[in-house]
Amino acid sequence: MTKKAKIFIAIDLQNLDQTKELIYKLSPKYCGIKVGKELFTVGGPKLIEWIQKKGFEIFLDLKFHDIPNTVRNACHAAANLGVSIINVHALGGIDMMKAGKDGIENSNFSPKLIGVTLLTSHDQNSLAEIGLHGSINEQILRLAKNIKTSGLDGIVCSAIDIVNIKKTLPNNFIYITPGIRLEHSLKDDQKRIMTPQEAIKAGSNILVIGRPITKSNNPEKTLLSIYNQIQ
């Protein structure tokens, strides 16, 4: 994966025409494209190929979480699409994450495999709802250590979490941070957020930015402004 794409744009749309119209406004010089469950379900591998032909790196954000053999095969298939980043959910356990890594190593490409800890929409109340005990920091640290043990390349987590976990992880770990907002005053389903500058200062390598750019009146101008701020 090249170092040029410090920003990945999360395009969470169900309309392929709207998706392509938005991507036409962006430049691979300033960003990569994150394709999540919503968009991949609509566009599938053909959309991945179309985005790649436009010159963009792709983060395939499907958060694989299943039995180890299924995740091995899913990661193998995803890697063969030629994307730059794939992720699995750390709650699936060490055996599952190792299986995902094995699937990639036996593919024709070498994307980075990243572990997801807790979603940035989670807070202490939602952890209690699903039966996870202890603080958010404790849970994320435990999952981060499992990601390291599994031999993955990095972690998806809130930029807020990096300070608490970075000292226990390898120096070359990749930190991908969603939940990026241009202002703290904006309220939506993301509970643990940071601005782009704060995230970079905390140690983020790649910022995943969605609505602040995709809902902007001028996505290209907003992207360029953020890009220039974090250089």
C-alpha cells in the first residue's frame, strides 16, 4: 500500500449512479475509497474494479466475523480483488484472525489485514447491553493485544483509543480511525469522535472520513481542505 492515501472516503450509498458521480469529483492524489457493507452489497466486485480503474486504493470494510474457515476463504477472495486493506472483527477471536491472515497469504495479492476493536458508535452503555464487562479502554486494549498476537498489520479504532494502546503494540502498526468529524459540536451516531488534526496528533495513520465530505456541498473542496490541514 502506498503512503499517498492518508484519507479514505467512506461512501455509504445504495445508488451506484450517485456513488460514481461522487467519485468523479474526487482525486486519488488526495484519498482512497472505503467500500463498506452497504455499497459492496449493491455494487459487488464490479464496482471495486471500476473504482480501481479510476486510480483509487480501496479499503474493503466488511468486518469479517465468522468461523475461522469461512473468514479464511472470505479474506482470500477479498484479497484477490486487489484491494489495499481488508478488515476482520477482533471479537471473532485469535484463531479466526489468524485464519484471515492465512487466507491473504495464500492469495495473489498482499493487502493489509486490519483488526476492528469496538465500533465508534459504542459507548459504556452499549457494551453493558451486549454483556461486555469492564471499561471501554480495557476492552479495546484486550482486543488490540489479540490483534497483535494474531499477526495482523494494524487496528481500526477511535483516535481517542490510540493513546491508551499504542505503547503495547508494534512500532509499525497501522492505525485507521473512523469517527472523524470537522467539529465536535456535530451530533450523530458516532459517539467517540476527533477532528482530523486531533487524530493525526494522537497517532492515526489513515483517517476514514464519510459524511463531512460526502454530504458537503463541495466534496472536492472539503477533501482538499482536510488534506492540506494534515500535511
